[in-house]
Amino acid sequence: MSLQFYNTASRKKEPFSLLPGEDTVKMYCCGPTVYHFAHIGNLRTYIFEDTLCRTLKYYGYKLNHIVNITDVGHLTSDGDTGDDKMEKGAAREGKSVWDIAKFYTDAFMADWHALNILEPTRWTRATDHIQEQIELVKNLEEKGFTYRTSDGIYFDSLKFPRYADFAKLDVENLKKGSRIDMGEKRHATDFALWKFSPKDKKRLMEWDSPWGVGFPGWHIECSAMAMKYNGPTLDIHCGGTDHVRVHHTNEIAQSECATGKPFSRFWMHGEFLRLDGAKMSKSSGEFLTVSVLVDKGYNPLDYRLFALTSHYRNYLNFSFESLDSAREALKSLHKKTDPLMGKATAIESEEAKKWQQKFKEAIGDDLNMPRALGILNSVLKTDLSEGEKAALVADFDRVLGLKLDEPRKDYQKKADSASSDDSEQINFLVAQRTEARKAKNWAESDRIRDLLKGMGVEIKDGPQGTSWTKK
């Protein structure tokens, strides 16, 4: 079976190979907006993208893998309204936006490494590429795809006839504007390329441009950085399914209008992690981090294995009971694989080669990690020699990334005071609950209370506000 991936653009699996004359997979993945901790739902997407990178390398491909750090320009609404998330984070914590960006970038990198995710070829920060973004907007302006309003430079989506195709949007209903804050936009699907700074206050992050002082729109950074380091046409572009409707649709429109070429050959998207049946998100208060899992006694690789037990295109429901099962499964794997460490030989027998081929076919079939895990467990039950078993375990773990060639590390549950990172998250959740109570959203308030309870946090409401203690 050839390597094949599900392509969001065509809504079907397609064989993957490089174009003639190419020798490196040009890949771009949407990275974090570093205004708060990444939650485990965000990190599920990066685990999926890591298995993609590992699979491509297993198949012998070289990668030029770019991941961006969004440290400016992402407003709280996808409709180009609301507060800048970086400024909101700075106001929340009484720090500069640059301190916020550094702190949460460092926290994200710690989670990335804890989950044994491979380093990309290059990390790119939006604030390091302002000029590239300005040049891309100028390109679009010169070609007639933009217009100016009192608050920014906008992309005219009606000038890109295929705008609705990627996400299969019902543009006619969107045009009715029932849920769209139009402002001065000509069409509901138009979007900001460059926003002007307010005249009555100075923003914490702003730059000079041909159109005046301001800051880039969210979408332009990815196109500018992706094309700077990988050229006008990518082989693979990745992200979460929430990027399909707005962010990736807008990336396609602005990129293809600028270059006249297809922006990416393959589009791959990971599905949401759900908590109590709802998408895990910071805005909803449903927000668990790797540090919380570690404080509760889990190895981060327990969560990695949990993520691998479901196909990346399927919803995955999180519960601590399910995570407990993953932890026990990983412990069980180590009981079988630890005695094999240091005994690997060449994979020579026909039976061993057949198992290796089965594994390759599983991962090559749109990253079927549940089947790949099943093959690993089956190998450990065979009568193969310890040397070949050890070799196959090491070979498979190049993709699984579970560190099966190292002794398992167990973590002790923290029963004392919360760590500083933990305290940051708890205070954030308490504040979210307070806002819900002010709005008389009792269901939301109760849900956050139950989430805090699951983290071992007791809260007490009083005249002076809400206080908390950790068991």
C-alpha cells in the first residue's frame, strides 16, 4: 500500500508523493498563540502532527517543517473584532506583552518536549516577520484584492471566486449578516490584512506601515512565513479542524491571489478533544494542561498514548478514567519492553519483516495509530526472538514516540501547595467562574466548579470574592 493521507481539500484519502524534481516535504503547521498555557486539547493536534512527521521520516522523506509562534495580531474574535489576545494576557497578569510572549512560549516548549514531540526544522515568530507580512499585503493591494476602511486594510473575498470551496461555506446565508459584525466590510467573508491602531490610545504592539501605524491581521502571518521558508506551494499544511472555516480558508485566498499558484497540495486537520462532550477551550473554562496532569501523578507520555488510541480525525473524549487506562496500558507495555532493552538484533526473519510491513501499512494508511498500537502488542505476543522483538519495538517507536527504549518514569501526585504554573491556571479558572456568576450563567459556573474539584481544588465564595485551596 502506498502512503496516503486524508486531504481536507478533496474530502478523501489521496496517495502522497513529492512532485517530480522535489526531494523534501514542504510542511507548515499552525502553532500556538502565546497568551496563555496550551491545554491538552491544543496539544492533541501537535501530537497528531508529530506522528505525521515521524511517519514521513519512516517512509524515507526529508522535511522542511515550519511551526509558527503567534505573538501578535490574533483578536479574540475570528471576525476581526475584540481584544488582541496578547494585550489581554498582559492586562490579566500585569506584565508586558513581551514578557507574556516569552513566558508562555517557554511553557509551550516545555509541554512540547515533555510529550516527546520532535523539533520542527524552524520555529517562526510573527513579530520577527512583520516586514514580510507588510510586503504580502502590498502585493495584494497592487493586484487589486484589497480595500481600505477606517480601521484597516481588508481582503475582498468576492474577488476570489473559489473562496467558499475549501470549507464548503454557504456564503449566501453569511451575506445575510445574521451573526456577522459587518462594520465597514463589504462582504461577510472579507477579512483584515492590516489593522490600524486606535487613534485614542497607543497599543502595546504596533508598527509603521505604508497605511499608517498598526498591526497585522491574524491570517496574514501564516501565509507570509509559510511562503518565505517553503515557497508558494506547500506539500502539506496542518492545523485543527477549527482552522478550516476561517483561518485556512483565508490563508488560501490571500496566498493564491498573491502568487497565482495553489497554496498547499494537502491539507490535514486534527479533530477536537472533548471534555464532558464539549470542545476543550480556554474561553469556556474547560482547560487542562500537561502540568496539571503531572501534578496529578501522570507521565506526559500517558497522555501521548491516550491521544494515539484514537484516530486523529475522530473526536476524542477525555476523562481521568480514560487517562488511567492509558497509564496502565503504558506501564504494561514497559513490563514487556523493558526486559528487551539492549538486546536488539537485525530484523532478518520473514515473520519479523511481515510485522514490520504491517506496521508500515498501518501508519501509511492516513496515520492509523490505533491499528499500529495493536500491531505492536501483537508482536510482543509472538514467538519471535527477543532480539527481533527488541528491534521491532525500537523501529515502531520511531513513529509512536513513547520512549519504549527508556525505563518508564513514574510521577508522584502532588498533595502540597499548587505549583506556580498550576496556580496561574487555577486563578484563571476562578476568574472565568466569577464572570459566569456575574452573568448568571449558573450552568457554566457549576461546570467550572466541577472542573476545579476534579483538579483537587476547593473554592469558597464570600463577600470579598472567591478563594480557593488545593487538597
